[in-house]
Amino acid sequence: MRKASRIGAALLIVALAAGASAQPDVPALTGRVVDRADLLSAETEAALTARLQAHEDSTTNQIVVLTLPSLNGEVLEPYATTVFRTWGLGQAGRNNGVLVLIARDDRKIRLEVGYGLEGALPDATAAAIIRNEMTPRFRSGDFEGGTLAAVDAIIGSIQGEYVPADSASGDEMPWWGALLFGVFFSGIPGALAFRNLVAGPVARYVGLLFLGPFIAMGAMVVLEPFVGGGVVRVALAVFAVYVVLFVVLDIVLSRTEWLQEKRRHYAKKMEAFKRARKSGRSVVYVDGVRYSVPTSSSSGGGFSGGGGSSGGGGASGGW
């Protein structure tokens, strides 16, 4: 019986270790190019670093390239946002950072754009950069050429000099395209807001006010073809409904054991992060779940983020 218990405990430890190893940690920010997948030669890495540093020196915009062997099962977009926020790309208050993430074995690409650059580098342009500059070169094995072209296109877009090759048609988005885009644009911040119900009261309602405008903007995209000049009033009404729904759900779900347990876990996680930062640890376990400790900078490379953030803007693609 004792032997069986030991075997069971050993199997549990192995299972937990396997699950933990499947979660990719956020790598250290060692420079403007973090080539974990070994896709770039030393010369190309040096050229990229010099180009990115010169751009940052003249504009304060921070652009970082990260290559990974694999995402290890992580979903591309949330992981890119986590890396962006952990590194704190861009300047605090300006949020003018861009992350170029390339997952080699998954054949996936993500351009994550900070709030402050979404006007200069909108999602459509980010998608065009992936589609026109990166995907064709990556398919032929030219990772260096694709990465260099992407960086040049990103900087060109920020400076107002990049025009995607396939943007000449000028056709307006069809109504069904606006519908899909608006639902997607509203759905992600809406899901994030309701996911934030597990947080403390201050974080819940700060998140509510922060994410609400994004939902209203999504509603504007969807409804503009139908209501024309009245779209702003309708979008404000959508935002008001969203706030009321959030408050009602908060009141109702706060009485459930499920949400109370989630909030206790969240509070323990935040406390574990606080203790880990003081002790210098990068990983914590809370109720058997492994978490990487968020930090806005890292040591060892002489380069760190400026405290910027991203709300998930940008584009994804592959080859």
C-alpha cells in the first residue's frame, strides 16, 4: 500500500512537471533582437539591432524582435500580449512599442502593437506587412530577409512612408466584413472585461472603464453602414448596456461559490507575485498552478522596456 502511494505521488509529480514544462516562460529581454530560434545570423542580428536602436533614439518607439522555436501549445495572440506587457515595450504613458514574434515550428507570426502606435500602424497595415513582406520570404526559407523587410515596413508605416502593395483597390469594407470585424473587435475586450470579474473590486471597475470604449468602437464599426451619423449615440448606448450588464453580473455572480473561489485564487496569485518580486524568483505556484512572474524589465542585456503596454492590437499570420 505504501509502495502504491509512492508510485502515485511520483506519477503526480511527473504529470505536474510535464504540464509546467509545456508552458513557455517569457524569455529575458536581452536586447532589441531576442533570437531564441536561431533564425538570424550574427550580422543580421547586429543590423537589426542598429536599425531599431536608431529608430528608438530618434522617436522613443521601441520595436523588439522575438523568435521562438515553438509556442509549446500556447495561443499566439494572448502569449504575444503577455510578452509585450511583461517586457513593458514602449514608454510609459505613450505605449509606443511593437513586438515582432516569430514561432518557427508553429509557422506563426504576430505583430503586437502598443496603444500609442495603433494609429500609425493599424491592424490592416500590420496584416499587410505579414502578408506581403514576411510570409512569401519565410515560405522560401528566407527568415532573415523577411524579418529585415518587416522591420523596415513597420518603421516606414510609423513614419507614414509604407504603402502596402495590395492597398490600391480602395474598395470599402463590405457590410459583412464590418460586422465580423466589429464583433471581433468588441468580443475580445468584452471577454477580457468579464474575465476580470475574478480580480479585486478596484481592478474590476478600472478594467470596465478601460475596455468599455473598445467595445463601443467595435459597435461603431458594425453599425455605421446602417445608422450613419447616429452611430456615436448608438455606440454610447451599447457602452451603457455593457456597463449595466457587467454590474449586474458582478452582483449576481459574487454570491456564487465558484466566483468566490476564483477571486481567492486570484488574490493569492497577486500576493505570490509580490513576494516573488521581492525574492527575485521568476516562477510561482499557486494552488498547484504554475505562473511566470510578470516584470517590466529584465537584466543581463543592458536593454529594458520603458513601461509601455498593449491591448492586443496588431495582426497575426503564418507561412
